Amino acid sequence: MNNHVAIEKSNEISGLQMFAELVTELSSSTKTNDKLQSLVDYFATAPDADKVWVIAIFSGRRPRRAVNSRLMREWCLEIIGIPDWLFTECHSTVGDFSETLALLLSEVEVINRQNENLCFYLEKFIQIEKENESVKKKFIVESWQQMNSKEKFVFNKLITGSFRVGVSQKTIVNALAKTVDLSSSVIAHRISGNWDPTTTSFHELLGESTSLADFSKPYPFYLAYAIDDVVENLGEPDLWQAEWKWDGIRGQMIKRNKELFVWSRGEELMTEKFPEYFILKDLLPDGIVLDGEIIPALDGKPLPFAVLQRRIGRKNISKKQLQEAPICFFAYDLLEYNYEDWREKPLTERRQKLEEIISSFQNKSIQISEKINFNSWDELAALRKTSRDKNSEGIMLKRKHSVYKTGRKRGDWWKWKIDPLTIDCVMVYAAKGSGRRSNLYTDYTFAVKDGEELITFTKAYSGLTDKEFAQIDYFVKRNSIEKFGPVRTVKPELVFEIAFEGIAASNRHKSGVALRFPRMNRWRKDKTVDEINTLDDLKQMLKLYGK
Amino acid sequence: MANLISFTDKGLFCEAGNFYIDPWQPVERALITHAHSDHAKYGNRFYLCHKFAKPILQLRLGHNHYQTVEWNETIFMNGVKVSFHPAGHIIGSSQIRLEYQNEVWVVSGDYKREDDGISGKFEPVKCNVFITESTFGLPIFQWKPQQEIYSDIINWITKNKENGKASILIAYSLGKSQRVLQAIKETTQTIFAHGAIYNMQQTFIDAGWKLNPVVRITPETPKELLKETVVIAPPGAEGTSWMKKFYPYSIGVCSGWMQVRGNARRRNVDAGFALSDHADWNSLITTVKETGAEKVFVTHGFQAAFSRYLNEKNVAISAEVKTQFGDEDEETNSPLEIKNEEAENV
């Protein structure tokens, strides 16, 4: 888009409308390149003040919720005059609260169109947060009366929830890199950390300045494929280094120019999320890049991934969390030392230096990821079986003389993961999904047999193809027995193999167990409901693998 | 007195007249509201339908004993007075009115209120008992005027051309395709179509309809000819290797379900146009009121919600009825429908 058109466009349509169009484009395109192009076009034409807010919103810096959704629902019902239960029906079909509101309000006449920018509404949200209900109501209802459907939708979203439009921080950064004259890693650095969209201008945030050189930049990660052959074929065991494969976030820790940067494998800058690491700014030597795993650990022992998940979503981390689930960095590899690129050196040499560095100081926020000593493949296979006890996903095999390559490569590094646990069971309840699965029955509850009874024990949502989901949806719609709100009880007929990573005792579930990462491994069309596993089988697994 | 229509496991049954309406199992005598495959099944001895529906029934079900009527023409079956009235859903779609011993029942079949220029303009029919569809019986479904949607489609096609892309419009071969083709005939000289749609269009043209012909895509159609063109395809073709030929392309789905973002996102389509051949929430309510029916049976769709709403708002005494029509996905591609579409293509 050339500048001439851009100027014309910004005169015609409001900032809110541009943002609404952006969200529509982002959520309807499935290709990263299309999303990137939409963002580039947006950043080229939108008002600067709005751009700051868009960066803020897409990087998790939204204002506090000004109005709760119960009130918004009440006001909507009042305007259109439908009963509350009907709203619930609509919501369960649409699968998204903001969209349900926008669709229900689509007939509300636009009586007083205002061409306000995005920043106007966001600043208004902050203003009214502390006001009483009637002030809030007046603002919300009047705003609805000024907007078209797409605008209503984004307006509701801005108040109530997050935009699930599949835009990563990396995409935002790349789009900005095409708009402003800064490199991606500098932009990533600038938009991370503490800044306030109400007080920061676009120029302050991303103005061209040479003060910051490109020294935060990570190296591309070297990734492994899953081993697809018997390990014996890898050759002599002593050519290989074995390590535990940890279930955290793969990351790079960088210290250059006395500053610390932590990058995730998705190339998101996550330094601010983990205050545990701040001390490493003083402890690590300057000009160093480490590859490792960001993982919660107590006394050097990793904790389950769920603990980390609870941490990532938080903006403010409580003292309790810092005590109960402190984050540690399990270092795997050394990519840069003394500002020198070490990636071409053999693994053994890199590893030796890494051990030297880490052991030169003692801090619980970093440790070396231990090597596994083994003399034969049989011995290693036996050790691999104990992975689950260590909260590990299996074993990593790295050729001792391997260099650190770029991207996913075969040959020198292999993942040797443990097989998931599996159980055969029958689907008994189905509910409609949300987002791209709205109005489609994709969320299932499964049961095992206990004598003549069926006992539910887990839900699962993933693992099937879209085609399989469509077939099951078709079955559910024709074989439902009862309806409880959005949930249908289904004729117990479809058998599935559920795979999961762990099992624990739980008193929240009738079955007495809770599974870690359950998903549908296979639709067992070859099996009938008489052939599924029993509650006793589950209890046996709990005994064997439970923690 | 027994109800004039009872709900049996074979379908809607009129005992007094000894016939069924849109039965889903083979029967002696079937009255057919319209030719969609969930309403017109194979295997009945005798079919009564509107004259415009006959050519399509022949195409889909082969040679059978068909009798046709005009709209508002009266015939008697075992003393039951029967007439067909325009339903506006697709070409030849009708509501069926039954009168017996001073009681009038109307079966809506599927219907829409907006006149699309080819399906006949819907006429509300006064009755005591109304059996209505409810495919889009929730207040989230409120359609934009068709002209607005048509311009959205045309703008989308123009934009695709500018970007060097073909525009693939996904539409049901019977009904939606003819409507979309009418809407976009001005945009481009030649419109290409999948075999299922070509067959349908040709059937109508052969029957005397003044519809624009489409060019059938065959394995021999050269790829260069298809660059930046408009292609109409049935839901079954979406995501199959058949589409490779048109690359680069953009896919737009024409269906009432596209009103909800999730549906468009799930199907990984580039654009969704909420163009429906069913009544939206407000039209359903208007229609129920205009029939003056004191009793309303609600079938296929959001029957529980719509029926409850009619009762609570005292519009009519209403009950939901389970049928084998549509069941929430008349317009989505159920696996069975995909099979039908593909079968037609052979």
C-alpha cells in the first residue's frame, strides 16, 4: 500500500474501525504471512497512539477490566428483550462471549456514529474503572449504539477477554521491523519489559536511536527429531552423550554488555517473566550464550510442566509461587563464550567449558543438566523407563563430536521419548468447543467400565483430525440421549484410545484419578464398548505410575 | 379427534389422507416440500411435489411416479384438501397446507422470507397448527439484506483478482449455487463450476429456467484458463485435491453458519458470507405470528430454544418435535452430504 492511499484511508475511517478490520483479517487468515501482511498494513496506516495500544494488547498489557461480564450481559438483555436462558443457549452455540453480545446487538441501530480512535476507548476504560455502575452503563450502552457489528465485537473483547487471533510476539515484532527502521531483536527488546501504554508514545517506544545495539540477539535453536529406528543402529554407545529430556520451555540465556536476556524457543523475550534469573546478570561472565530448559525445580528436582504453565500466564508473581515453584535454568549447551561463537566446536568441548562455568559459582537458579552415564544401549533403555519418576519426557541423545546446528536436523541429535500411557474407553458426554470449534461437538468426556456401570474419568479435546471431529459431531447430533445445557449425553458406542503422560490420585473425580495431558490417540473403530478397559485397570496404573 | 398429522418413525403422517410429508423411510405416498436430500428420500411409490421440484427429484432420485401441482392449486386426497404454497427456500420449495374437518395444518418445510428472485416469494398461510423449521432459531442469527451480502461477495472477488487469485465460492449445489450465480453474473464473463453444480444448473436450464450457464471443470480444463476466475464448488469439494488446479486462490463459503466466526475459522476458509436460504430469528417469529396458528410444532434446528421462547412469550402453544431433517447442520457438510455431492459428480 502506498502512502498516498494510506493517508486517504486514515481520513475516512476511524482508528477503532481500522483495528476491527485488523482483528477480522487476523482471525480469518490461517497463514502466518497473511497475518504478517495485515499487521504491516495496519502499522503503516494506523494513528501512532493506537499502534502503541495494539502492541500493548498483543503483548499482554491490557488495562484492568473496567466492567464485569455479568453486567454487560444484563444490559444487553435489557436492550434486546430476550430471557436470560436464551442468552446461555446463544453463548454455547457461538462459543465466545464478546461475539455473542455483538451478534445479539447487531440490530441495535447506530444512532450516533462517532469516529473515535482505539486509544479513546482504552483510555476511557481506565477512567471509568473506579466509577459507579450507572456511569459505566451509560458509556457501554452509548458506545454500542455508535458502532457496527465488527466494532462492537472488538470493543467487547477489549473489555472482557483476550484476542485469540494467533499472533505471536514474534509476528508483531516482524511486522514492526518492516515499519520502523530497527532490527527485530531490538524491537523485541524495546517492547518487552515495563512500559505503560498510557504514558509512552510510539516514538518513545520505537523511535530510531542508535543507543541500543543489537546485542540481545539469540542464535537459532538446534532441534532434534524423534528417533525412528532402534537405538542399537546409532552405533557404539560411547560415541553418544545422553541427557534427560526436560519438560519445560527451551530457552537461551544471554549475557552481553552486562545485560541479561532470556529468549524462548518461540523467540519471545521472556526475561521479565522470571525474576529468579535476575541475579545471573551478576554471576555469569559477560559475552555468553547458554542453551537450556526453563523449568520449575525444587532442590534441583524438576516439577511438572503444569506448575510452569501456571506461572507463565501471570503478570505479577506471588511470593508463594516464588517459594513453591522457583524457576531454574537447566543448562544444556554453550553457544557463545567471551563474545566468541562456539557453535562449531564439538559438543564435548562445549560441554566441558559449560561445566566449568556453571560450577564456578553456586546459585539455585541455574544448574547443569546432568549427563546420564551408561555403558550399553540396554542399560540406557532400562534407565529410560525411569524417566517418568524424574518428571522427564525421556532421553536426548547427542553425538559427542556434534557441532551446534541450526533448526531441526537429523543425524547427530535425537529425541528418545517414553511412550505415553494408554487406555481404551468410551465417549459418554459431548460439549461444543469454542473458537474455531464453536457449534461443533469436540469436547468429550470418557468412561471406563466398572461392572455394569460406566465411570467417567477424563475429558479430552485433541488428537483427532478435523474430518474425524466432523464425523463424531455427526454421530453426537444423532445419538444424544439427554441434554444438560451445552452438554449432551451420548449413546456409549464410540471407543477411543486415550494417551496420557502421567496419572495421579484425585478426590475431585469420581474415578479417583487425574491424568496429565490426556488426548485422543486413536479412534478405535475396531473395538466395541464391551472391550474397553475397567476402573480396576486404571487403579492398577495409578499404583504403578502414580505419584 | 386424532391429530391431522402425527409424528411417526417414518416421518410426518396424515392418517386421514393416508400420506406422508417428506418421509425418511420408504412409504406408499409422499408429499415433498422440496428436493434437498434430507426431505426428499429415495424409495417411495408415489411422489407429489411442486412442478419446479420435479426435474431435480428426477435428477437426484431417478425415474419414479411423480405428480406435480401448481402453487395454490387444490387437490383432494382421501377427502383431505391439499395445496402447495411458495416457501422461498430454493426453486420449487413449498409449504404444504392440509385442511380436514375445518382444521388447517401447514408444514413449512424449509423457508426464507427474503425474495431471491428465483425461489418464489414466501406467502404466510393462515392455519390452526403450524409445523415450522428452526435451523437458525436463535437470536444471534439476523441476516443482512441480501444486496449487502452480494456486494460483499463481489468486492471480495474484485480484491482476489487484484491479488492474482481465483475466487472459489463454496455453495450447496441445489439452491445456494443458483442464488449465488444470479448474484454474481455481472462480475465476470465466464463462471466455472464443479460437476455437481454444473449438472444442477443444466437441469434447471433444460427445464426452461433463464439461468446463466456455467462452464464445467473437467480434468482437461487447462489451468491457465482458470487464473483469477470465479469457481463455484459444493462443500464436498472443499479441501480436496480437486482445488489444486485453481492455485493461487481464496475460498469463500456462503452459508448462514458463517454468521459465527468460529465456523469460518474451523473450516479454514478465507471469507465467510452469511447468506442463508433459511429464515432468521426475526423472520421465524414474524412467520409464526402471521400464520395465526394457535399451536406450533418446531422441528429441525434449535427446536428446544425456539419452542420455549414461543411459549414464554405467549406467541403460541408450542412443542418441539424430533425429525430426521437437517438437525442443526442442514448447511454444514455432514459426512453423508459430502458423499451425495461426490456421487453426483461421478
